[in-house]
Amino acid sequence: MKIAVLVKEVPDTYGDRKLNLETGLADRGASEAVLDEIGERALEVALTQKDSDGDTEVTVISMAPDTATATIRKGLAMGADNAVHVADEGLAGADLGLTAEVLAAALRRGEFDLVVTGNVSTDGNGGMMPAMLAEHLDYPHVTGLTTVELTDGKVSGTRAVEGGKQQVSAELPAVISITEALPEARFPNFKGIMAAKKKPFEVISLSDLDIDAEDQSVARSIMVTVAEKPPREAGEKVVDEGNGGVELAEYLTKNRLA
Ligand SMILES: Cc1cc2nc3c(=O)[nH]c(=O)nc-3n(C[C@H](O)[C@H](O)[C@H](O)COP(=O)(O)OP(=O)(O)OC[C@H]3O[C@@H](n4cnc5c(N)ncnc54)[C@H](O)[C@@H]3O)c2cc1C
């Protein structure tokens, strides 16, 4: 079985996030770049399958700036067999639509049985990538899994819904997205880090995928303006002097919160 895991480099989740007000992009120099934790958990799903079936081949794929090599290599150190890095200056500021087009083209080259993604990244927070990829690839999409099982050409699992759980499944090939309910990823050990240096690491560009990022006939989002989030204002304090409940209810009604 061939499994592709989509991993994204993000600014350190626990560090300061900054917006470059000139470009409107995340200021990637403002904090350490790391492999998104949800991507690591997605990789753990694939590696667990590889642990139980030695014929499984795991490929990590990322579209990221050319400085992301070390971050992607961490996936190899954790146990993936090979990596594909889509790096191209034309991708700076790529929106979800272009990213999905690029990642789908990269996935088509590998003919994977299963594509594993996180449900939402910690920086972009779009949460749309898995659905867009499934649409591009014309694969079924099993969303927000909290457990994953692979059996006889099928992927199945559990998804949390309001007030309960759903058991869902799809025929392979399929795209699945997983949530933080799945186990944390393993740490790369010394042997893994050394082995990663010799594993296949392919760097490809837009021309390898036959994609024109400037193509005017394709809808792309256009950034009209960029502004920093205004500082939080102090909240209104309701002091209970006997009629606190009434004042609170009035506040909620006035602000259309009730
Ligand atoms: C040069 C360059 C600069 C970039 N700068 C930024 C930036 O400043 N801010 C920013 O948010 N993004 C940036 N990106 C990445 C890209 O534009 C976003 O990944 C994309 O818009 C996805 O948005 P999202 O994170 O909201 O997706 P979501 O839908 O929230 O992601 C869900 C899942 O999809 C997969 N996924 C998402 N993006 C990628 C990816 N790039 N590669 C592999 N798997 C992925 C992961 O498994 C992730 O868990 C840059 C990319 C390049 C090449």
C-alpha cells in the first residue's frame, strides 16, 4: 500500500505569530519554523500502518518555501520512506485554491492508495485542504477521523459529531483528514535521523507539475487590504449590587448575545 501524508511547515505554535503588513503573509522569520503537530499525527497514522504491514510505503509531501528542507526531513527521521517538497517562488502567498491544485498534481504523480492530512493547520486554519484535494483527485473524502482502520481496500474510522459518534468508511483510494484525538507522533530517534539523510528527497517546481500560478483563467483570491488585529478592549464589568442579573441580561440583549 502507498500512503501519502501531507505535512505543512508552520511558525512555532507556542511562539509569537506575526503578520507581515506589507505582504499580508505570515512573517516566517518571526519565530521558529516547525512541522505542524497535526501533520505529525497524520504521519503517525501512516507509520502505525507501516509497522503492521512492511509492504506499506509512506511518502511525506509538502508545499513550502525552499528553506523548509530540515522540517520536511523530520518526517523521514520519524520513519517515512521518502519525501516530495514542492518549492517554487511563484507559490509565495499561494491561497488554498492554488495550494490544492499544486498538492493534487503532486499526489497524482505517486498513485497513492491513501492520502492522510490534518483536519486543519495551526497557522492558515483554513480546514478546507482535504476536501479540495478529494475534489481534485475525485477520491472519496472521510473527514475529521478520531480513529483510523485500514482493511481490504477500505479505510474506516470514527468521527465525533454533536452528541455522539459516527462510524464512516470509504473505498480506497481515498483522502482522510484526522484530528488531534489521534495519538501524538513518535519522536525521531538517532538511527532515524541518520537514516533520513540517505532517504529519497525530491524537490519539484511548478513547471514539473505543469502549473502556471499566474494563470488568469483560474479563480484565485486577491488580497485587497491587510491590517493588524486591533488590541483587545477592556470588557464591561457588571458589579452585582442586587440587580446584577438584570444588568447582565440587558447587556446580553443589547449586544445581541442572547
Ligand atoms: C513560498 C510559500 C510561502 C507560504 N506562506 C504561507 C503563509 O505565509 N501562511 C500560510 O498559512 N501558508 C503559507 N504557505 C502555505 C500555503 O499557502 C497554505 O498551506 C495553504 O493556503 C493551506 O492553507 P491552510 O493551512 O489554511 O490549510 P488547511 O485546510 O487548514 O490544512 C489542512 C491540512 O492540509 C494539509 N496541508 C495544508 N497546507 C499544506 C501544504 N502547504 N503542504 C502540505 N500539506 C498541506 C495538512 O495536512 C494540513 O493539516 C506558503 C507556501 C509557500 C510555498
